[in-house]
Amino acid sequence: MKVTIDLDATPQEMRVLLGLPDVESLQQEMVEKIRAKMLADIEAGKPAEFMRLFMPTPDQFKSLESMQSAFWDAVSGAMSPADKEKD
């Protein structure tokens, strides 16, 4: 048996229907703070300071590399012996 339900609702209505919190005001506040910080750093001639918010630090690169390594170890460990022979 196949059942199809079509809902005609806005994103706001779906958030209410699913009981999700209204975070619109929080999002707006965050955008305003990021914009103010960006403009202040640009006016001060320090665009690198602003970019630090978005660029990973060397320590974060190390953690990303270790996460990737753990992922690949898990994937290669889950391969069956027949799959390993193909490689």
C-alpha cells in the first residue's frame, strides 16, 4: 500500500507544525553582528581579522585530518575481503 500526503504550507507553518523553535530573531541578530564586525574590520583596514571567523586555524586542520583519517579507516575496515581484492 502506498500513501501520499501533500502539504501546502509555508516554512513558518511547517516549523510550527513540527514544533521547531522560531529562530528567526536569533538569525537576524547574528547576521547584524557579523555585518557590523565585517564593516568595522574593513574600515580599520584589517580584512584578515574578519576572515579568521571563516577560515580554519592550523589546529582545526589537524582535527579535520584526523576525522578524515578515522572515516577512511572505518570505510576500509568495513569492506568485505572480496572488495579489498578488487583494489
